[in-house]
Amino acid sequence: MPDEPSAPGAERPAPAAPEFAPLYQQIKTLLLRSLQSGEWAPGQAIPSEMELAARFKVSQGTVRKAIDALAADNLLLRRQGKGTFVATHAEQTIQYRFLRLKPDAAVPGASEVPPMARRFLDCKRVRAPSDVARALGLKSGDPVVEIRRTLSLAGQAVVLDDIWLPGTLFRGLTAERLGQYRGPLYNLFETEFGVRMIRAEEKIRAVLADAESAALLGVAPGAPLLSVERLSLTYDDRAVELRRGLYDTTHHHYRNELS
């Protein structure tokens, strides 16, 4: 039966817009797949713009725009006169990207994030509680590595972290291994376990210190703390870490930049 004519003045539904991605975004996706597959390891130089342009049969300008986008996402790092490298959490400019706690009184000329002393309180393999499993995309009861630690500045604990990691991705991670490692924790994850934290989602709220957290942070029970729950994701937005931190902001503040 033929379609009936539309009533006078009736609007026809607009045709669906065709799906389209600019060419540089298509190249960005291809480069991202190479990063995800491990073709170029963290810290390794990627091919030159000319080589990539020949590989993908596009202009150098298109490749440059794709690389700029990945650099803006902190996945690649340009070094003047040396080339473009896969970003690594060992880099000074990268390693504190997810740590947003800043001293209220900044020392002129000092690093924006002073080095923090770590103290690992526990590291064990456990069965994932239902809320942790749900956040990490696991089944309740699947194995996870649970870590508890404090971060201190000038001898004073300012952060109490509880961290959960998928057990299948972090086989062999022990308290002894954590204690021996001196670099950034995320650098350990990417170099020894092949898990790279790309981005994170956070939930922040104000809470009161319970007796246990108060004792570990050296504050009075009932003192105000900042609760920061972070879900860290790797390529393809796969959740690979759940972190629940309590921050003492008596002399520090949580700073973020929005753009």
C-alpha cells in the first residue's frame, strides 16, 4: 500500500545524519589500536610523522593532528628534537597526573606536587566484594588484589588509600614487591604487568573520620576528611583499578583544572 501523503503543514522526520569522523580522528583511532596492542611500549619512540603518513596513506599534517590529539590525552609525549614517545607514568610530568592534592602554602620554585612517602599497610588476594566486582566489571567473588597504604608529606600521613586490582591482571603482585619498588605505583603497573592507566573517573564527598582512619592519619575521630573514589581505566575504557582514598585537607587542598 503506498504511503499516505502528509497532511498540509506536517513536518517530515529529518533523515538520519550520516556517521562521519574527520580523517585525523580515524588516524588517531588506528594509532590508539597500535598502542593498545603493545606495538609501541611505554617510553618507546613511535615512527616519524613521515613514516606514519606513508603507512596510512595520508598527509603528514593529518598525522600531526592525530598525534597532537593523543598528546593532549597524555598518551603520547613530544620531545623537541628527539621525536614522539609513548607516555609513561615514569615521566615527571605524567606520574602525578592523578594525584590532585596540593599544599596550601606552596614553596616558590618547588615541585607542584612534593614527593610523598609511601607506607604499605597490607597487600593480599581476596574475593571481590559485590560493590568492588561491579565497579571493575568482575563477578562477585572473583579474585582481586587488595592494597592499603598511606601517603605522607613531611612525616605526616595525608592520604589513606584502599586499592583493588583485578587478580588475573596482577598475578605476582605482593607486599614484598610493592615495598621494594621505589618508582610511581602506576609505572610499576605498566612496566611489570602491562596495565596502563589512561584516564580516571572520580567521586568526591566530605566525610568524618572513623576511629581506624583517624588513627592511621593522625587526626581526631570525627575530623573532616575528603573521600575520593577513583575508577581508573585503560584502553577501551576497561576498568582496572578501584581506589578509595581519604584525604586530610587540614593543610592541603584538592585541585582540579576544568576545560
